[in-house]
Amino acid sequence: QVQLVESGGGLVQAGGSLRLSCEYSGVTFNTNNIGWFRQAPGKEREFVAAISWRDGSTDYADSVKGRFTISRDNAKSAVYLQMNSLLPEDTGVYYCGQGRSSMLVRFISGYRYWGQGTQVTVSS
């Protein structure tokens, strides 16, 4: 049974940092990627970052490029999202998802399993 669990969210002031974790079980990641998405109140879920399990390549939304870093730890069965220089517009629920293929994609339908999400709130 596939399970993804996010953690690490919280309340932080603008300019601060948070590190999100996505721990997974019951999943074989040798061909699929992991992505982070976020959803602000009243808005659709949007792509944030993704990492390929095949070669470790990464992709970032323009809005977070240079501020966020996605990484993985195979031994711990985890993917991380280091978020620096946070802005109020980064506020939302952050979700990790397992991709359907080894290609890095930015659309929601490209992911098939999701965690329950972790809340990130950035105050101005």
C-alpha cells in the first residue's frame, strides 16, 4: 500500500526558511519521480518542484527558482523541500505526489499518489 506523509510545515515570517519532508512507503521509485505542489486558499493546486528518481534531475516553478531546493535521501525513503527567503505568497498547503512515469512533469494528472499535505503560513 502506497503512503506518502508530509511534515515540516508551520508559521514563519517573510524571509525565513522551512524544510518540508515527504516520507514514503510501499512505493518503488526506481522509475518514477516525486513532485511538490501547493494550494493556497481559493486557488488551484500548483506545481512547485520535482525530482527524478532515475538521475536526480530537478525542475522548479519559476516562482520558487533560486529560493527552493528539492532533494532526496534514498536510505531514509524521503524527499525534502528546502524553502528559503519565504514570501507571503508561498502560503498554502504543500503536498508531495508520486509521478506516473520517469519524466518530470508539472501537471497534476501526472501524479497518482498524494500525501495529506502540510500547512505553510508566511506572515508579512
